[in-house]
Amino acid sequence: MCMGIRQIIATTWLFVFALAAPAHAQWQPSKNVELIAPSAAGSGMDAIARIFQRVVQVRQLAKANISVINKAGGGNAVGFAYLAAHANDPHYLIATPFTVITNKITGTNPLNYQDFTPIAMLADEHIAFVVNANSPLKNARDLLARLKADPSSVSIALAAALGNASHIAISLAAKAAGADPKRFKIAVFNSSGESITAVLGGHTDMAVTTAGLLGPHVQAGKLRVLAVASRERIAGPLAQAPTLREQGVDVVFGSWRAMLGARGMTAEQVAYWEGLVAKVVATDEWLQDLSQNSLAPFFMGSEDTRKYLNAQNEQLRGVLQDLGMAKQ
């Protein structure tokens, strides 16, 4: 979905909220709001939380102050425990990655998305499969054919842990092609930058990483993008890179960002936050900041977010079971 269409959808949501608004005063925050980033300052979750905070302030979209609170630790578990401690209080929100689902499945966190209130989907981060420009692998078909014949024949660089978005994306693609992702030859690096360096230096055959880091290397002719696990081709330096779907692999997966609220919020409170997010994502500031952080617009309202998280839960449970990482 192109950015223009996403803006139209966001604007349509805003129009619907305006039509549905009752004449009497709706619920609004009555004290400082804490938007939790379950990771350290400068992280991806911190970035999306601060973008949201900044747009609300610049546009004066809310009367209450919104503070970004970093609660890092335990693979996001500290942040979710903090939100869980404020049940029934609509003044506490969290910006979350898909690990709110996977951490429950792998047994690293007893809490998951069902313990909170879905507010909205915020953004997506595309995953790309990339090789050295000199690689004999020319496209996703070449890659998946080789992995199907011998899953250990391609060395794959990932960062920074097994079971992350990159690992899941390549595993979903492999499963769709009939390959066994449990037998992959994977090297785990501390950062995506290190995994890209490994491919550039010929130390690994391929890297699976977020697309936003690849532009300079692709433009310089040093890397070739075999596929992007996105719904459609992405704009910018990777505009010529085909999606998996274009190459006959019906897989879409990204490292998305969502907003959840505390358990026990009322419908009126959910409607307020859902409406505020709809206003934020329709602004130029939001779209520009997302682009600068290599993120793509991906807005859904509360009920659609709930349905999406349910679907993701089933998909992620399946692939983690295939990888032998599911504990629950």
C-alpha cells in the first residue's frame, strides 16, 4: 500500500471518528500520560514512542502531557510488567514490537498481548534478503531452491538473536517453499550492521536484515536484494527490489510496532486513544519521521489490531514450533 493510500485511510478514520462523536464531552486523560518504551533510549521502540509524543505536542492534539518512559530489560519484559501493574488506568500505554507475542510463546515472558488492550498498529519495518553483488544467487527463487535442496548450503547472517523478525521472515519463506528452517546454517551477529559487513566481506552468503540499512550498499552496487518480505515494493533505494509475493512466495512479514494500553480500559477510553492515533498518523510530521527512521506507515484501529494480533499469534506460534523454539 503506497503512502498516499495510507494517508487516505488515516484521514478516513479521522472523519469516521468525527461523525461518530457524541454531543457530550468524551473521556480525556486527566493526568500525565506515560507512554512506555520497553527498551533503552535510542532503540526502535524508543524512537516510535518519541515520534508519537513529538507529533502530539507539535500539533497540540492532546491537552494532557505525554511522557516517554524507558523501561528496558528482560527482552521487553520489564516494560510489560510495569504496564501490567497499572491495570484499569488509561493513562499508561506501551509501544511494542512483535515480541509481545513471541516472548510468551518461547517462555521468556508470562505476559502477552492478550493481557493488555489493543489500541492501534503504528508502523512496520521491512525485512530484506540480501547477498553480495557477486553472489550466484540472483533472486528469491534461486535462494529457496538451494535451501530446499540443502538447508545448510547457504550461510545466513542475522542480528541479534534467533527467533527475531529476520529469522522468522526467512523461516516463513523457506517453509512456504518446502525447505526445513530448523536445518539452516545461521550466524548471529550483535547488530544488523555487522551482519551486512559479513556479506560484504564474503564471510556469509546472505544477510536477512531490516531494509532501511541497505540503501547505500545497494546504490553502490555492492549488494543485491533478492527479495523484500513486504506487501508491495518499497520506495527509495530498494524500489527495484521485488517482493517475495512477486516471486511466487506468499509471505509478508515485518517488524511491526503497535500501541497497547493497560488491561481493563473502557470502550470510551479506547476510542479516545484510537482517535488520537488516527490524527497523528495522518500528519506530514509522522510520515516524515517514519521515513527518517526507515519505518513504513501501518495504521489499524483497535478492533482490526486485535484481529491482526490474533492472526500473528497463530502464524508466529507455527513458525516457532517449526524452529523448535516454542515452549508454550
